[in-house]
Amino acid sequence: MSDTYYLCHVPMHGWNIILPQKDYKYMRNHEERLNVPDPKNELVLLAQGTKREMILYYKLAGDLTNV
């Protein structure tokens, strides 16, 4: 069974990143525990799937400017 990976957009930096499930869950828990949420720092989930799928989506997406 393969792990789940997540393709996310980080609005603060304008980056698209691929995170394994444990790192994605850590980031989401960190966001929930902030006293003052920062919408510029929240991850925007673009896709989820296997590592291979996320790498292909990442290459296909390139620089997303309208997210």
C-alpha cells in the first residue's frame, strides 16, 4: 500500500509543494492551534494521491498564478 501525498499551494511564498501525509497533517494541526490564524500562511490543497501522481501534477501545474 502506498502512502498518500498532497500537492499544496503556499500563498505566502507562491510555492507549490508536495507533502507526505504525516507532514501535511502536522501543518494542518499547526494551523489549527495558532492563536491568530494567518490566511497567507494556510496551505491550499490542490490534489492528493500517490507520490508519482503528485509529481506528475506538480510538473503539469508549473507556476499556478490564479490560486
